[in-house]
Amino acid sequence: MKVTDYIINKIERLPRGYVFTYSNFITDVNKKEAVIKGLNRLAATGKIVKLSKGKFYKPEETPFGSLQPNQKQIVKDLLEKDGKLLGYITGLGIYNQMGFTTQVSNIIQIGRNQVRPGLKRGIYRIRFIKQQNIITKDNIPLLQLLDVIRFIKKISDASVDIICKRLKALITKLNTSNQQTLVRLSMKYNPATRAVLGALFEDMQVNVGLTELQNSLNPITVYKLSIPQRVLPTALNWNIQ
């Protein structure tokens, strides 16, 4: 089978929106150049779309135009490598899914232990934030919750009132074990994040880790987050203004 026929045959079996690279097709090192040329030719004809250097996807066409791949497909190589978890998606895209904002963004934010310079893929700009905790599949939803608290004043198109109410709703759904893990993970976040978490727990009468959170904070530090007392009545107990 010719290299071009092999490539086309394999692409036809891939789901639309799936991001692939040259390595998905190279089985013989001697044919690497032919694979690269073949994929670039297909991109030039519009049969596939070039996302960035060496990355392509099979577009899904709609009456409104071609759809971009989902965010996880676009950055999957930045989230996991050789079965090892490297990072997780956070930022506006996740905040939207979690019900904190209706805004969508062309910025994909990734939490990682080892950050790197930002980059661009297609219409998306990719940025990285430092995550001090070990990242596991089980703790990603909890890290995303803590990221919401950490960036509570920077979430576009969402008031602090709405964010606090949504946080309470999501924390309520956590079992005691996950609430305890949330406290443990918060110890590697900034003090303001721990203060808000403590105020939320106290207001919700979640008697988990309150002493630990309180002891981790400087009693004279004030956190100016503009959270109204009517939204979080316990805010002053945690020096939140």
C-alpha cells in the first residue's frame, strides 16, 4: 500500500476532532519524510486541518462552519505523556463547565508541577500555572475547585456572590473524605485561598479541618476580596473583607 493510501485509510477511521501527529502514522523510519509530506498535502487540500506544527485533526463540518477539537484534545500531550499525568485543564473553560461563568475563552489554562512558556495552537492560546500539589486523576476536581477560590476575583462575567453560592453547592456534594482532602491540598495554595475555604466551611457548618486552616493563617493578615457579609457571613472571622 502506498504511503498516501495508508494515511488516508487510517484518517478515515479516526473520529472527527481527534488530534494526531506524524508519529501516529510512522511505523517505518524510512517512510517518515513521506508521511510528513503526505499529511501536509492533505492539510493543503482541506481534508485535514493543521492545528500547529506537526499536529492535525479531521474537522467536523456543521452548517455554521468547521468545529475546533475540544480543549482536552488540543492539549492532551501537555496533560499526559507515556501514561504519566503531567497536568490538568483549569481556567475559564473549566469554570464554565462547573457553572461559575457563562463566558468562553480562547485561552486554555493548564495546572502543572513543571510550568513552561505559553504557546498557541489554532485559535487557542495556552498558558500554564504552577500547581504545588502532586496531581492525580482523583484530586483534579478538587484542585479545580481550589483554583476557583484562588482566582475568585479574576473570573470573567461572574460576581463574587454567584461564585460563593456555586462553591457552597459543589462543596456540599463532597463526602467527608474529599472535604478533608480539599483542606490538605489547600495547604499548598496561598493564604487567601485557605481563608475563603475556612469561611465557606464554617458558614456551611462543615466541621472538617477548620482548626488546621485557622492555624495555617497569620491572625493579623487581612484578605481584601470584596466578599459581602450577606453572601459569606463568616468572612470577618477569617479576616476577609
